[in-house]
Amino acid sequence: MASLGYARVSTVEQNADLQIRALKDAGCRKVYTDHGVSGTKVKRPELEKLLEYARSGDELVVWKLDRLGRNTRQLLDLVDSLETRGIHFRSLTEGIATTGPMGKAMLTMMSAFAQLERDQLAERTKAGMKAAEARGRRGGRPSVTPETEKVRQAGQYRHAGLTPPEIAKLLGVSRATVYRYLALMANEATA
């Protein structure tokens, strides 16, 4: 029997070291890690590799239930598929293992509560956005037009012969932002 670990982080900027260390401490000889992959995505390349590699008698180990699936149905379907193939499942944080009926029952309840928590968070977020909009506030990035002060300043500095890195420093923005500002100015001039 081999213990195979699966770690996942939703964004490329996130770090999976904590999960990987916990999985190795739990005896996983091999850890598959998906970077920048949301749990809601059906395609998780490293998880697919793990599932292809795993054999009857092996054990799939995750640091936390939500690393494997973001909704109850997805998680339970995957665990059922593992069970059909004779592969056990274990979640370290929740202390759940599917080697017995109690573990399977706990898995069902824990994943249902995790789903409820995510649904409530989404509901609160939507309500907060609606309340902010009612007060005249809109979410997202502020729109930038050629009339925006920093865009006009960038155009003036460029016309004066300054380089984009110099302009970025003066305006307190990134070089990429300066290039966007200058592109806006160029598009406005050709329109």
C-alpha cells in the first residue's frame, strides 16, 4: 500500500509548502501538487496523474477536504470512484479516513458543512456588494479614460521625453500601467 498525497492552491501566488510538509509527515511517499487551479475546476492535471498512478490498496491523502473538491457532490463522487477502485481516502485536518463506515459518514457530513459555509460566504458577499451599490459604490477596478489625470500626466511626461520607467516613478504606478496609459492616449489620438 502506498500513501499518495494531493495538494492544491488556487492561485499561482499561493504556496503549497504547508500542505506538502504535512502530507510528507503523514507518510506520503509521493505528493502531486496543482498550482493555480481552483477546486471548482473539473480539470486538475496533477490530481488526474495521481488517480492514473494509484492502484488498489493505495491511499489518497489530502491536507484538508476542500483541497480535493469544492462541493459535496464532487467530493463524494470522487471518493466513491476511489472506493470502487479499492483506493482509500484520508483527510489529515479533519481526521477522516474511509476505511470504515464511520469515516464515510463523517466525510459526508463534513463535506456538506463545508459546502454550506462556502454558500453562505457567497451569499454574504453578494449582499455586501448589493448594499455598497445602493450607497453608490461599485466594486472592481476604477475605470481609466484618457481624461483621467494620471493618464494626461503620463502623456505630457512622454511628450517631454521621459521614459516609461521614469514616468512610472513620478506617478507612483508600475511600468506596465504607464504603458497602458500611453496606449490609451495613442488610441485617443487616432480615434
